Amino acid sequence: MRREKIKKIPALLLASAIGLAATAGCGSSAPAGSETAARSEESAKESEKKTETGTGTPEEAAEEPAGTVTISFWHHYSAQSEENKTLTEILIPEFEKENPGIQVNAVSHEWADLHDKLLISARSDTLPDVARLDSAWVPEFQKMGILVPLNQEIDGFEEAADALLESAMSTAAIGGDQYGLALNTNTKILYYNKEAFEKAGLAVPETMEDFAAACRALAGANENGQQVWGYDEPALSGWNLCPFIWSMGGALTDETQTKATGYINSPETVAAIEMLAELYQENAITGWNSGDIPMTDGFGTGRYMMLLEGPWKVAELAGAYPDFAYGTAAVPAGKDGSVSVLGGEDIAMFRTANRDAAWKFMTFMTGAYAQEEMAKCGQIPCNKEALRSDTVKNADFAPYIEQLKTAKSRPTVAAWSEIDTELATAVTAVVNGEKTAQEAMDELAPKVDQLLSE
């Protein structure tokens, strides 16, 4: 196995990055409302005990045939999920059958554990060959110099990339280079309470103006005298705010992701923040405060009338509120149309990898066969051929496919976690009436400029 030296990671940077793991990304330590926070509660520790040395035992590993290459694949598919079962019982056996001489040592971690172990392994030069990364981690690891720029160093990259959704591939694009292949994707669409809309005589909101009007019309008290709200938003981070900002014509940075002033404090961005703040102050929306009703419970019991949520909400509602009647629709459109936010995972190669074997596995996992098998478990494929399959057309996540065409990635910069925290703090001050949206965004802009320059 070819080994290359990676950049030394200063202890201070490593400690800082590990600390940020508690607030960045989308896992058990992710900010409320982030896309994987809703799905990362299940533990993978049992699987980790079984698979820390791979899909086989240490004895089996020692007995591998001469000439066999073993690559390690670290991931955060839950040990209790069909995803992990599909990986270990269907996909890896098929890959090894198609690629005699290559074995895959698959190691399952919890979401936050995976992030931290990769940081520690980078320092000790014990990284895996390949890993499934939350898309929000890619810029951080790229800055550390531990990821392979695939477009620069891997033959066949263009062919593999062309088979995948351009929007999903943008999550691993940094500075003109590509540091991963899009593995699975997700976005958010509008969920609404059918009965409440019918009783109020309201049409499903198609524009942001319709949305704000519906929030106001549906808020108030129910027949039991309980407060109800037109919309629930569980946090005020980029994952939560971007659909409003982008749809209404705003932005967080310029296209080069090097400047925030003039973008994060633009009239369009400010207008989006003002709309949400006004609705909150009128008691028409809520959700991000400590003690608020959890999203699924509030929606399923008729206390929240609308949500913007990802495909995992289908299973959550089916399990907890199987008789609840709801509909789905696109994100309400603004000046720039209906624009949602991209989530998902990328598969990336580390600089210490056995590149030939690792690349074969990466292209297999992003190929049509593997992508369709994972679609059966609820993962939205990035492979264009798999997206045209009957499996996808008949899946619970089918309504998301159209929204993905206009969804955008949050800034792919190493400082995104800090920027996200600063953004949430600034917007919280606005909704609480401590600052105007313009004041808060004007104060935020130079802070973000500084973070982008570091």
C-alpha cells in the first residue's frame, strides 16, 4: 500500500477542530435542525465493536490470500439500520466479487465519533483509505491537507463525476478542485397540515408572501385553547435559514466564497431575516427555543401547521403519527425562485490510501447498482441513472427529486462551523428584538470576512 506523508497538524488546530465537532455538522452533537441531527440518535457502538477490525475477525485478516489488498472504509451508517446491512451483506460482497484481490474492511462509527477519530488518525498517520464524510466536514479536512484532489490526481475522475448530480458534487468542490464523490444527497421541502389548510380555506403557499400570510392565518388557539403556530423552525443556523435567504435573492458570500460584506448584509438577505423575525414576534412561528414542542410531535398533533424538512421525516411521521394527513410541496418561491439547501454525504479518499483499490471502491459505491440498493433503504441517490429507476420513482423521497434540481450547498469553506455559529447568534438577536436585521447583519459581515480570510 502506497503511503504518502500528510501535512503535520498543529496540536492547537487539532484541539480546536475536535472542539468544533460538538457544534459542527450533523450528528448527535450537531446543531439542532441540521440535516443529520434528526437521524443520528441511533448508536453504532455495537457494530463498531464487531467491525473495528473490519468485516471479518483479526484471525481472518491474517489469513487473507497472498496478493490481496485490504482497504479500510470508515462510515457512519447506523449499526441498526438497513443501510449498514445493505453495505455489509450486499454491496461489499458484490464489490469483492467484481474485484478479486481487493477486500474491504468496513468500520462503522457514530456520526460525531467518526469526525473526531479521523482528526486523531490524521495526526498519527493511521487514516483509513476511504470514508463516508458529512458534506460539511469536507472543507475542514481539505484544509488539513489529508484529502486527495480527485480531479488532479485520479485517472477516470471526469467519467465518474459526469455520472453524478452536479448539485450534489458541489458539496466537495473547493477552490476549483474536487475532494470527494457525491454519495447520497438530501434537501428540504414544505410539509403542511392538510386538514388545517382545508378548514382555513387556504391554498398551499407557492410564494414567500403566501407563506407569511399562511403562517399568520393558521396561528392562534385551537379548539382546546392551546397555542398553535403556522410554522416550526427548530434552529437558526444556515441549514435552517438558507432556503429563505436564497429563495428571496440573498446570499451569504460571493460566488468565490471569499467575501461576505455586501452579501450577508444585502437588502435581500436582510429582508429574509426580517420576515422570520416579524413572524416570530407576532407568535406565528416558533421552534428554536428551549422547551418548544419537538418538531415531529408538534406537527403530528396539530400544534405546528408547516415545516421545512428532509426525507427522514416521512418515516418519523409514519412511525409516530401514522394517521396524520399531511401534504408536501416545494419551498415557497421568492425573487430567485424556489431554492432549498443541500445536505448529504460524500465519499472521499485520504492521501495515505491505496489509490487504485480505493478508487475502484469509490466508483462502485457511486455507481448505479450500489446507489439503487441504498435507495431501497431511503438514501437519495446522486447517480443519474439510479435516479431514473423505478426504485427511486416509487420511493417515499420521490417528492424531493424536483427540489434537488435547484438546491444549493452551504459555503464549502473550512471556517463554515464558526460562520454558522456567528450567523445563528446574529439572527437570534434579531428575532429577540435586540437588534434590527440590518444592524445584526452589518455587524456580522466583517466577522465572516475575517473567518473567510483565515
